[in-house]
Amino acid sequence: MSDLLTPNLIIAISLTIVTQAIQIGAYAARYAGVISGRIATAISLFSLLVTASRLAALFMVPSLGALADLPANYARDQHLSALPPDLLAHVGLQMRLIVAANTIGVVLGALLLPMFLTMFVRGISAFERLHSIPRALLRLFDPRVARDLLGALFHPPRLRLADFPLSAVPGKLLIANAVLYAVYSVGVVAAYYASDIDLHARTTASGLSGLVNGIGTIAFALFIDPTTALIVDHTVRKERPRSDVTAMIFWLIVSAFVGTLLAQVILTPAAQYIAAVANFWITHVKH
């Protein structure tokens, strides 16, 4: 186990959990916009939080790269053309633990959602008074604001499953969201895993995460973002009850959780797909 849980793996797992928790927490921005009636400001704060999560993901890449490089360097030093099966299985297990961290991050984000909602509502109010995002963020260090955030965390509202009718959410939205989280959970991980599956094309493979993430980007642009925005707009215009937005957020979190589990199924095929494309590129595309 000590050989498995290396410092690089622990860093990658920790940052993955943080990134996914922030992504889930960003869902609260939609509802905060409905509560406050400030949809545009809420979307701006949503973008800020998503940017923060992507920044955290950038710090994960060096650790992930090191996990892939160390066994590849061992194979090179031993004059091997491929990783031994047991070493490749070891790498695969490490990659699966990183993918599993996405599932933990979704659960953590769901538990923190009441705190995120309070933070967004207070943030919108602070921004309107101060007209400055940095100054509004500094309000988080105010003891009264911190007390309210902790209160929302430790004393969340009591809710029942009946409060989240599935009929309020389009099925295609939940399917697309599950696909999004599945492919985003494996995209970068599969690319580095592929670099160890085919050492001959390792550099090319490590740069091809977009082959997987592109599917998630299409799903987000075509189905997820427009549909969630439409539901929020209908709610603001009082064409839908607020409960539809809370139901949407709940089922989006459920579908995200399912998507991270599905990611375990598609990890190896995605890595093999990337390795095959990388091998084809350097073998058949001549300069």
C-alpha cells in the first residue's frame, strides 16, 4: 500500500476531490440567482467558482504526469519496449483511485451545498454594495459571514425526496450530465494512462485528453447549459415554481454521481482509444 499511495497520488486525489466539490458547489449559483433575482451577477460568480476549480485542476497535472513518467522511465532504463503487466496494472489502479476521487468530490460538494448557497447569496449582496469582486470575497473573512456559512453547513434545511420531483427535470439533461461527468472524470487521467499503455507514443498520448473531453464539451454546450438556463429563466418569470430549480440541482448531483461511477467503466477503453490514436498518428502521419 505504501508503494501505491505515493505523495504524487495523494496530491492528485486531494486536488481532484477539491475540484469536483467546487464544481458541484457552483450549482448553488443558479438557485442564488433565483432567490436574489440577480441572475447575471449569479452567473458571474458561478464562472468565478468554475475558474477556481479549473485552476485547482491545473495543479493536479504535474502529479498525474509524474505518476505516468516514473514507470515509463523504469521501462526505458530496463530497455523494455512496454511496461511489464504487473507494473501497468499498478498504474491502472492508481488511475482508478484518482477517478474514484471524483465520486468523493461530488458527495463532498453535495454536503457543502447549503454553505455554497449562503456564500453565493451573501456574495451577490456584497458585490452590489461594494461593486468589487475582490472586496466581496474579503467579506468571507468577516466573523459574522463565517458564522452564517458554518450555520448553513451544520444546520441544513430538512428535505425529503418528495421535494425533488423527477418529472420537473428533462431526462436528456440528466443523461447528458452523467455523460459529461463520466468523460471529464477520465479525460486527462486516460491520456496519461495511455502514455504508459503505449510507450512508443507516450508524449503524443499525454496530449490527447481532448479526444475524450470533447464529448463532454459537446454535451455541455448542446444540452446541459441551455436547458439549466431555461429552467432558471422560467422560474424567474414565475412560469415555474422554485422547487423545480431545487429539483434540477438535486438530480444534476445524482446524475453527476452516476457519471463518476460510469467513469470507472470507460477508463480503460478511453485510455486504449487514446493510445491507439496516438500510435496511428506517429506511425502513419508522416512529416
